[in-house]
Amino acid sequence: MAPASELTEAKAKFVVMSNVLGGIRDYDRGGWLVGQDAHAKAAVAVMRSGKTLAPPRVLGKEIGRLLRIAWQTELAARVSDVYDDDMLRRVAAQT
């Protein structure tokens, strides 16, 4: 049996993984910033540094038609992934 002070590959891997997970936990809890509400402060800082949003613009009739066609094509392409049906796959292939 190896002495307790000897660092084996398994022990080193365990220590590294523990340190990484501990760092992730500290980051998630906001330990990388001062204060308990670090996430809220970071969100406010990001919001303040960004550009102000312009009011949404109305899409033209032709743009709306083209977007509907694109969305329908995307749906047809993805349906065959969800439902394993040969007939549905053939119909979707026509799109």
C-alpha cells in the first residue's frame, strides 16, 4: 500500500477535478465578485453598457411571406427527425 503523502495519478486527477468543480460552484454563487447579489450587479452592468434598443419595426408583407416560407421549410426538415415515418419523410423531402 502506498504512503498517504505519495501523489498518484488517480489522486492528482481527483484533486484537479475537485478544484475545477469548486471553482464552478464559487463562480455560480458569485464568489468572483464582492457581495451577495453578484449576478444582479453583473446583469445591471451589462444592461447599462449596451446600446438602447430601437423600437421594433413592422416587417413588410413580402418579408413576412418569405419568413413564413423559411419557417415552414425548417419545420418540414425537422419533422422527419422527430417522427420516424417513411411517408412523412418522403413528403418532407419534396419541400
